[in-house]
Amino acid sequence: MSKDKVELFDQDGRSRGFYSGRNRLNELTGKEWVYWSKSVINRPYPPSLQHRLRSRHGGQKPPELCADLIRLFTKGGGRVLDPFAGVGGTLLGAALCGRQALGIELNPEWVRIYRRVCALEGLAEQRLECGDSRDKLRELAAEGLRFDLLLTDVPYWQMDKARRSTGAFKRVGEAQRPRRASKLQAFNDREPRSKEEWLEGLQAVFAAAISLLEPRAYLAVFIGDMYHGGRLHFLSADLAAALQDLGLVLKANLIWYDVSKSLHVYGYQYEFIPSMIHQSILVLRK
Ligand SMILES: C[S@@+](CC[C@H](N)C(=O)[O-])C[C@H]1O[C@@H](n2cnc3c(N)ncnc32)[C@H](O)[C@@H]1O
């Protein structure tokens, strides 16, 4: 065996495979690297870390999935930035894998919930700034902060704020209900904006965030496609194009197949409408 390879073991003493000292990206073994190079993530992420409390948000991500992504794109002690932190999926994930994270969240309610989760779980809080990323990122730049990874989950385009996306159709066996207002306010409480305005707002935040990333750092960005007004909106492709316009290089479109999602059958016997049980994780590099 070459001298720069070392066998690693998990907490139960099982072999994780061999780590190469030449690995410049992460601390995964060869076996783990191959596993995480798959373009589909179908691992189950059961509810954890005060899931019910965090569910008040509605768009929260599993901290263990965030930890898996952070392990893939950073080494131990790496610094992670999340400019749309919500109730802290990225921050909790960073704590689970021994990295530091800094989040920014507009809504004070989500900041309070993150802090409450940390207290209930006995986890050390990561730095979470309450405010608009477009202002906070400028302040962080003035502090001279630098990050190894940007992991985030962008605020949704509010096309669904007023009306259900499925028009006349309903779930099988279910009465038509008014759609609740989106909990994932995009940028502010104004009426729904056009897709172009939504993309421009995201570009402004990413442009500011990119300047805080180390050269050649990775970005991993959750984004879900949406069905609205009788058509699919390929938001992952729209966002990928907008981020490439900022000079980022698109490396992958990982599909997170969320095995916990229940099927919502719309349009049965009338029209094919997909039941969205996946999200994209766009991987880009500075
Ligand atoms: C999809 S959610 C993130 C959820 C997060 N991944 C979690 O696990 O809780 C996006 C968040 O971005 C926040 N947001 C929207 N515009 C913002 C802005 N300009 N600055 C900071 N946060 C913003 C929203 O309040 C929302 O909580």
C-alpha cells in the first residue's frame, strides 16, 4: 500500500476505506468519494434535530443531508456560508461535521427557531445574522471573512402566493383548498415578482457572496422546479444560467430524491402533472 494512503474507521470500528493524502478537496475515503459522485442522492434523512419545530418554516432541509454535502466539499474545520439560512439546515449540518458556518436570514422568527433548536439539542450556535443578505454580505466583506463553501437553499419565486399552481385540479379525494401564503418570502413582502426579478435578486446576493469565497471554492445550491399555470417552470435551469452569467462554472446537477415526500396526484384522468418528489442541488465552482 502506498505511504500516502491510510485506512479510516467509523465509530463502530468498521472500515470506511482508504484516505489519500493527495486528496485536495475533502476527507472522504476513495470508497466514500465514489459513493458521493453519484448524480442522484436517494439516502433517507429521517426527521431529526427538533424537526417539528423547524417544520414551521416549511422549506427546511435535513441537517444530515447538509452535513453530507459539507463533508463532500470541505476538509475538517472548513468555513461554510449560507446567505439564505432559514431555520439553519446548513448551520446545524456544519455543527454535525465539525465545520464552522455563518448564516444570514431575513426573518427574525426563523432565527429564533434556529437558536431554540440549538438550545434544546445542546449544540453550540453558529453565527447567524438577522438581516438582508445584500447588506450583511457587504459588512462581512469589510470584516475580511473568507469561506471554503457556499451551501444554500434559495427563497422560492412567489408565483404561488395568490393561487394554487394546479388551477382546477385537486389532489385525488381532496376538496379544493385555498393555498396558504408562501412561508418562504423572497426578498421582501411585496406582491409576487416576475421570474426575471426573482433571478436578478438572487444574482445580487450571489455576486456579493462569491467575493467572500476562496478561489476555486464550490457552491451547492438547492432549487426545486415548479409546476404553475399548466406548465413546468424549469427553475433549476434558469438559476443555473443566471449563476453562470456571474462567471461561475456549472459542475453538476445533483438530484435529491426526497424519499419522505408523499405523492400528490394532480390531474388524474385529465392531464399529466408530475408529483415533484425531487429537488436539484446545483454544484458550481468559483
Ligand atoms: C428556502 S429558505 C432556506 C431554508 C433553510 N435551508 C433551512 O434549512 O431552514 C430561504 C430563506 O431565505 C430567506 N431570505 C429571503 N430573502 C432573503 C434576503 N434577502 N436575505 C436573507 N435571507 C433571505 C427567507 O426568509 C427563507 O427563510
